[in-house]
Amino acid sequence: MTRQSPVLLDVLSEIPDFRQSQGRRHPLQAVLALAVYAMLCGYRSYGAMAEWGRNYGTDLIAALGFTQAKTPCAATLNAIFRQLDRVAVESKLGQWAHSLLERAAGESDDLEAIAIDGKTLRGSRRQGAPAAHLLSALGHRLGVTLCQHAVADKTNEITAVHEVLSSLVLAGRVITVDALLTQREVAQTVTDRGGDYLMVVKGNQATLQADLQLFFEDQRLPAESIDSVETLEAGHGRIEQRRLRASTALCGYSDWPGLHQVFEITRSITRKRTAEQRTEVVYGVTSLCPEQADAGRLLELSRHHWHIENKSHWVRDVTFDEDRSQVRSGSIPQVMAALRNTAIGLMRCAGETNMAAGCRRFAAQPWSALALIGITQKTE
């Protein structure tokens, strides 16, 4: 079933315009709508967006809100995107994404989980763009980016994650992170604000990792103290087996903030053609109690954390060519990334699973793309 999105066009109208009214030819709302619309149709750069505006008819241009006969050229788009308040752009688009999540909250009884992970704009960084590493949050279920925050060049994700958390609604939600962000302060912040966490534990928390390894290797553990689940999947020339074991035995003994369960994931991969085998073991901690998430749900949450890579980062690189983009001036890298996130979110909510195919369909049926933004075709 297609989810009905809040009207994005109204959200775009709330982004502040830095330009003086005198000499302003194109409304900012129309410029931003053009950018999102062109991305929906597969146009990746601001130069391509300018071409799109010149290739389609006057009815589409007027529907977007332009008052001139021509849409902005590439130089105008560059000048506007370069000087936009990127924090305001990210904040308004993040609020829109949150409204999507809230509207869809009643569709499922499952835990609402949010993955946080970073991505570098490699092409922009090679050109010397500042703050070209972005930390973002993505809803597991919808695959929509809820927040994006530029990481300052002299800091890191550990510093920036608190800015991301401050912009998220945490109460009643589960935050999933990889090992880099497995930090006491992060766990404390999430639980203090009524949320839960699921964190992978590796070498940056060496003492905790050693404690978990020792615990799960203890052969004297009674079977009733361990909840376990196994999955077996075959595909892409390999057989993949996962086993998760979880326990509440360390609850009350460990001083990790909010800890209720610890878990161990063993992942074994066998290549069908060569019979080559590889096994890896990772450990984790969570504030979720067994009544909220048993072993099966914990394994699902840990796997779905990587939706942020598969449903966002990979799509931005492969479908929208983000890593090859060399924009570097002012706010352009961050603004373009936020617009890509928005286009992907719109397509996800429209039920698209193949983003490249969706772009081709919208390019062939431009009014259907406009409908996602909140513009409908007028009939005589």
C-alpha cells in the first residue's frame, strides 16, 4: 500500500531565503521543488537540473511555481545552493521525514528502530570541501533519512552523534549503531530520553568486549540462561548461517548504562563453488529486555541496521552518483546530499524498491513525480 506523504511543497516553502527581494527572479520554493523533482527523474547534478528545466514544457514549469518563462540556469542554481543555510535545509527536511515516520507508526506493532551511521562525500572531499563527512539517521522500516549532520573536519562521529540524537525523537524507539558509536555517553543519552539502544561491541570498548567474550565462552552457563536463534540462507553463490545467543545474566553486574541483555552473533559463510568457509563472531549490548526483544528480534534489529548502507548510502552512490560529485563550494555538498535523501524518501514512500527503475518511470511520467511533491495536474 502506498503511504501518503505530508506535502513536501509546503515544507520547502519554510526554508529561509537569504536573497534580497529586489532582483529575485525565481522563488526559492520553486527552485528547491525543481531540484527534488529533477532528482526523482534521475537528474543528478545542479547542471542536469538546469537542463531538465529547459527541456520540459511551460505547464510543468508553472506547476513548480516559477513565474518566469525559463527556469534557473546552472550558475543560478550553484549560487543559490552555495549560500543556502544548510542547517535550516537539513532541519526542515528532517522534520518532514519525521512526520512520515509518525504517520506510518500505526501500520505495525514492531519496534521502531533508527540506524545511525556516517558517510563521506568522497568526490567533494577530494576537492577540498569542508565538512564532507555526514552522519545520518535512517528509519529501519521506511528507509527514510530522518536527520543529517555534517561532521566538522577537526572532530569525529563520536562528537557529532550527540547533535544527531538531539534532533531525533528517541522515546519509544530503538537506536542502532556500529562499534565506533558504542559509547557510554550515547547509551546514557538514549535511555535518559526514553529510548533504547542496540550496540555492537568491538575493540574500541576492549574491556567490555573481553568480558562478553569470556561470558559466552564459559561452558558452565546453564542452558536456561541463554535465548538463541539460528537462521540459514542461500543465495549469490554462498550459504550463510547466523546464530545469536542472548542473555540477561549480566544485568545488574555490568555498569554499562541501561544494560538489560548482552548478545553474541556468530556468522558463518560457505562459498558453494570452492567450499571455502569463513566465520566471524561479534558481541553486543542492548537496553531492550527479553519481553521487548527476544533473540530473534535482536538478530533482526542487528541485520536491519545495515539498511542505512543498503537503502541509503549505496543508492546515493550507485543511482545518484554521489561519490563522483565534485561540488565543494559553500553549502552545496550538504544541500545536494539532503535533496538526494529527500528524493529517495519520496520514492520509498511511493512503494519503489528499485530506485533506478523508479527514476526512469518518473522521467517518463513527470506528473506522477510532481504528485509526490504535492502538485497535481489541473484538468480542464
